[in-house]
Amino acid sequence: MKKQVQTTLEKIRPALQNDGGDVVLVDVEDDGTVKVQLTGACAGCPMATMTLKHGIERLLKQEIPGVKEVLSV
């Protein structure tokens, strides 16, 4: 599943990079939890939680049925 997550993150990465940020895949756990790190402008952005849950998590759940949750570490 890790490769699928990485491929899906590539779809959202350009939007994050346009705003001066990025996302790094840290880990994909067996229970479907995906751990990512927001970097650049995204790391300190007040909208980071919204980006994480309504952007990254929503896309990953939509494309990969085994994803249960996305956490920022």
C-alpha cells in the first residue's frame, strides 16, 4: 500500500508546492494509518489541519480503500 500512497501523494504535491509547501510520506501502518509530514509553508500554516484532513486524507481514502486515517507527524 505504501507505493499506492506515494503515487497518490504525487497528485496533490503540485498544489502544495504552488503555495510554497510539500508533503513527505513518513510511514504507512498495517492498520491503514498514513503518517505524513507537511513541510515548507505548509508546516506552519493555520490551514494545515484542513489541508491534511480535507485534502490529503480525503484523496487517499478515495483512491485507496485501505487508508483509514492520515496523521501529521
